[in-house]
Amino acid sequence: MSNMVEIRWHGRGGQGAKTASLLLADAAFAQGKYVQGFPEYGPERMGAPIAAYNRISDERSSVHSNIYEPDFVVVVDATLLSAVAATAGLKETGGLVVNSEKSPEELAKYYAADLGGYKGKIYSIDASQIAGEELGNRSLSNTAMLAAIVKVSGVIPEDSFMKEMEASIKDTFSSKPHVIAPNMKAIERGLKEVKGL
Amino acid sequence: MGIRKLLSGNEATATAMKQINPDVVAAYPITPSTEVVHYFSQYVADGEVDTQFVAVESEHSAMSACIGASAAGGRTSTVTSACGLALMWELLYVASGQRLPMTLAVINRALSGPININNDHSDSMGARDSGWIQLYSENNQEAYDNYIMAQRIGEHKDVLLPVMVCQDGFITSHAVENIELLEDDKVKDFVGKFEPTRHLLDGKPLSVGPYDTPMHYFEHQYQRAQAMIAAKKVILDVSKEYAKVSGREYGLFETYKLEDAERVIVVVNSSAGTAKVAADQLRAKGEKVGVLKIRVFRPFPVTEIAEALKNAKAVAVMDKCDSFNAMGGPVFVDVRTALYELEKRPLTINYIYGLGGRDVTVDNFLTVFNALSEVVKTGKTGETYRHIGVRGVN
């Protein structure tokens, strides 16, 4: 299908990869796109590797399978690069976005054995650092990762994404208004601090 | 025209239930249907529905409570999956045998063991002979639309049977996708009010569920069988009426690029969409392939399916459920029976696929279409009882 962007998320149970994929679906939907957002369900336990998926397109996609040849892969926890085949089927015209303090070059070198000969672009963002500084918890890295994939994929215009996220976060945290501004800050920094562009 | 939303299949079902505003919902949570109960009990707590929500201690009790509520003249609904449906088993027959309409959302999940929480159709397919109408849904939109239509179908005076509305656990129940909802008042108008001819609270003495002696039991079963036959027309009539309100048309099944198709895949629920993409890819190369997606499995559209497949050369029937009968799955057995009356029949093979959440891909369907080419070329089916996607087998 023309204009379809397929994204695969790798995270660990409890890191919010599923939530991030659903937030991305919300933001793309608000832009008039046809969207699918779904996690791969297995034994649900904290720390276990999990995958989540997004299909974003201008027409409805009727496929109901996992994504095997993604345009983009988001890795919410860099240690997963050694644990799962994160680059499997990843199109080299797309990109790999990793939560890491390392630069894309350093990642390519450090994880050379795990990247399965992947030749496409690598992007990095220190989303855990951003989460630690803005939200006071390094494990809440998913909002910065979400911003990073929006930036890298260009699947939604940044300004519409910001507006949509603000509305969505206000809605989600209506009972905790003090967390709205820090989350927005994490998103802003996620958009700005992606390396490898 | 409608309300554009992004909802999971479970949210879509819960939304339909909210708009229908049943008198009674009795339910017990089980993965992957739990969210429906969760959402719906929130609507009850927030006063968004007038429903009496009965939090029971098991699915056996959930179905029992629904039977009581329906016998008392209430519009009744529940939801379950897998082992929950199995625990309702005894009562499924009681509900349909006593001709008590109600709706049950089945979020399809494998019936253990070993234990598995993921999708296949072994739960609802096992209940195919329980006297319930069964509607299957490809995606969140169909799960929503079918649930609304199910009220009118089951409650129709010519039918008076309970209705199961099935969708694939996780694959559609937990996937958010675009959906178009009807406005609340349109749903309210469409479903109308449930007005049973007799019920326990109408002031006239009535026994529900007493011992039915050999003197009468068989006649009652005959009537239940006749109701299932009558349901076919009612389903089509209600669907036509729904199309006027929603703009979305449904038949007993959907035909996709079937007119001149020589090779056809028959499939139910979410994988139908995946099969359509495989058909598109082969059509782009000029191959005559098509898909028939069954929406109504009970009553089984026996003559209609035969008519739709009569010009095909080879048909592969997909079963997301094994019957362990050394012969083939439940959809295969019924489709093949339907074709028996044709003078010139397509060659028919069966594939068991996707058990316990095994992912089902476009490539799987390309493989099946390819196998059908071989059947057409040789004029022989070869082994008809096949499996696809099993490691070490193919």
C-alpha cells in the first residue's frame, strides 16, 4: 500500500513501549491517518522483552499480522539489541532508533555483532537521561522515545504532534496536573536531542 | 455521518453495549475479554447506562444470571473468552433451548491445554452446535456493528435465540484501529425496546425450565431447529435495515474478488483481511483468486455458499481450530457439505492455521493460493487435512 509506514517497538515489560505505540496511533489518527496500534502479547511480566507495532497509512490496511519488514524500529532499552533480533527485516531505507547515551557511531561499533549486518541509519537518543531529569524517573523513557520516532519518521508534522500530545497528556493526567509540563518538556527534548539526523 | 474514533475491538464492543444500554449485564472477567467488563462496569459506575451489573463469581453463574434476567424479560448481555465460555457450556444449551435471546461477546481465545491466552477459534467453534446464532467479525468495526445488529436478530419473534458475536482475541480486541460509530440516539432507535411475548414478571404464571418429558421435548427441539432456519432471513433483513442507518452493508458472508475467481480461500475473523491482501497481490499479477469471509456461521449459509463457490476450481477452507477428528476443522466440514449438492464441485482442501496465537501472515495465504494452483493443475486434492505455520511441517 502506498504511503504506509510500519514501525516495530522493542521494549521490556513495564517500560511503556505499548503505551508509546498507542500514543503514536492517537497522534497519527488525529492527523486523519488510518492507524493500527497493537502489542504482541505473551507472558506479561516486568522486564521481559515485548514488541508493539504501528501501521500508519492514508488508506485502511486490512492486514492483521505482526510486522516483519518495518520501516522503523524503536528500541526502548538498548540492552535488548543483544537479546532480540531488533533489526530483523528492517528496511535499510528506514532507521533504527535506540534509547542510549551512546552516539549512533558508538552504537554501530558496540553492537556490531548484534545488528545482523544492518546497513541502514541508526539514531540515538538518551531518553532515560531525559526522563530522569524531567520526570524524576529514568524508566519513564517512552515519551521521549515517542518524540524521537516522530522526528525520525516524519510520519506526523512536529507542531501537530506537540498539540496532540498536550491534549492527550492533559486528558490522561487530569488528576495529576503537575506532571503535564514535565512530560511536555520530555517530548520537546525528545524531538530536539535525537542524534544521527 | 457517524463518529470517527480510534478504538480497540474491546472498546468497540463495550461502546456498542453502552449505546444499547441493556437491562442486565452479568459477567466474569477473563483474558482477553476482561477489558470489556472493565469498561462496561465503569459506565455503570459513572451512571452512563441504566444497566443492572451483576458481578458474579464464575462464568457458569454469569450465564445463569443472564438466563434468569432474560426469562424475566430483560435485555441481557455478557462477554467471555476460552475457558470462560467452556464453563458456560451447560447453560449455553439452556439459554437457547428455552429460547431466551441475549447477546454474548466472545473474544476468541484458545481453549487450553497447555494453557494459552492467545487467539484461535477453539472456544466458539466448540459451541457451534449449542443453538446459538454465531456472527464473526474481521475487525473492530464489524465487532461493533454485529453487536448492535445481534440485539434485533436474537429478539425477533421468528428467532428468539441467543447470539454470540465473535472477534479475535488480542489481534483485534487489543489493537486500536479507525472506526466509525453511530450516534447514541441512532443506536437507541435501531435496537428499540425488547418486548418479549411472555416473561416471568408479566403477572401471568409461567414456568421456565421445568422437566420436559419425552412427550414434548422433541417438539421443542424441532422448534429450536426451525428458529435457526428462520434466523437466516431475519439476519439479512436486520442487516439491510442497519445498512440504511450506518451505510455499512453486511450479508451472510463477504465475497472479495470472487466473481471470476478460480482459486478461493474461505476464512473467518481477522485473518480474512490478511487473506484479502494476498489476493490483491496475486490479482495484480493477473491471477484469478478471491476470498470468501464467513460472517454468519450459525445458521450456516449452506445454499448461499454453494452458489458463491460453484464456479471455483479449487477452494481452501481455513480453520483456526482443529477438530482432532483426523479429517478436518469445523468450517471445512460445513463448507464441504455445502458443496456436495453442486453437480460440478470445486476441489476442496483444509488448512488448520494460527492456533494459540501463531501469527498469520500474507505469506501464509500466498502459500495456500499456491497450493491451490497445484490442486487445479493436477486435478487432485492430495492430502485434504493440512496444517500451515507449524514448525517442522511447512
